[in-house]
Amino acid sequence: MSDNSFELYAFWRTSATYRVRVALALKGLTAKERIVDLEKGEQRDPEFLKLNPMGAIPALRVSNDAAPLTQSLAILEYLEETAPEPALLPADPLGRARVRSLALMMAADTHPLVVPRVRKVLTGEHGFDAEAWKAWQTRWFTTGLQAMEQRLAAEPDTGTFCHGDRVTIADICLCSIPAVMQVFGIKAEGVPTVDRIVAACNAMPEFADADPFRQEGAPAR
């Protein structure tokens, strides 16, 4: 592996992998993807668990000599520190804290409630059928986006994007949620500011190219 190439353990539909794809593209970086098929349970294979004991993706190998990086926000922070332009965090401490806070609302408070391991427990141990699982997804996707809407609509630092008029990590994390909601046929209502910002991001090729349905292994729409 050369110094300027990466290896990304990925799957077509995941919100966390989407974030890394967008960040790499915005930084002008590329990664060779290695597919970990969640539908086949490949994230629980012993060889993959050596890379990430949580059995989750993405994982980003940045060199042959280092363990792969895991956790999408940690990967985004690494890319920000090692490829600082274009900046995905504001220059001022308060701005950086706000962007991280918004990002975590999506990546830490919303996304973990709807991942495959949660579905496995709810369907396998608590009697959820497909309808109940979709209702669960809808509830928590909508709760997260409506909370995001409340902040973005009220806070003066919101601009064209989540923070001012430049894309930040907050926008990447925000867009990762509706990007996956479309896969499951779920739409949140009453979030006009969110919808406006997501549309502005999706007009950029770096976001459009990360659409789950454009990835290897994705089914036809």
C-alpha cells in the first residue's frame, strides 16, 4: 500500500461507510474498497473481528504497518488532521464544538439505534417482525432528524450548510442519515431546514457519488 492510498472495508448501504466515502472525496483522496457483506454476516467472520472486534464497518487501513482505523468520526478526524484542506471543521473552538455536537447527534444518538445488530436482537429476542422493525427505524430516524431540525432552524450559525456556508463534518453526518433512510423507504416529515441542507449537499458530486445505490453490490432502485 502506497503512502497516499487507503483500503476501506465497506458495504453499500451503511451510513457510517457513506460518511467516510464523502470525506475522502472532499479531501481528494481515494480508497480501494473491500466489501464486507452485512447481509451474509461477514462482519462476524473471525478474520474481520481481528480488524474490528465490534464487528462493524467501516474500517480504514491507512498503512501496512498500522492497525485499521475504526469508527467513522475517528476516521473523519484523522483525515482532517492529515489532509487539512479543504477544512471540514471551523477554525474557532466554539464553531468546532458546535459542528462536532451536530455530527454526534446523527452518528452517536441516531444511527446506533437502527444498525443490524440492534435489528438482530429485536427480531431474534423480542418478537419484532418486519413491520415492527420498520416502525422502530421510522421512530428513531424521525426523532433524530426533528431534533436536528430544531437546532438548525433556531441557531444563528446555520447557513447554506449546517455551519455557515462551507461543508463540515456535521453536513456529512447529517446527510448519512437520509441517504440510508431512502434504502428502507423511510421519510421524515416536518424537517424543512434539514431537507434544504441535504439538497444543497447532494448537489455536490462528492455527496452524490456516495449515494448507497451507486455503490458496488447495491440493488437497482
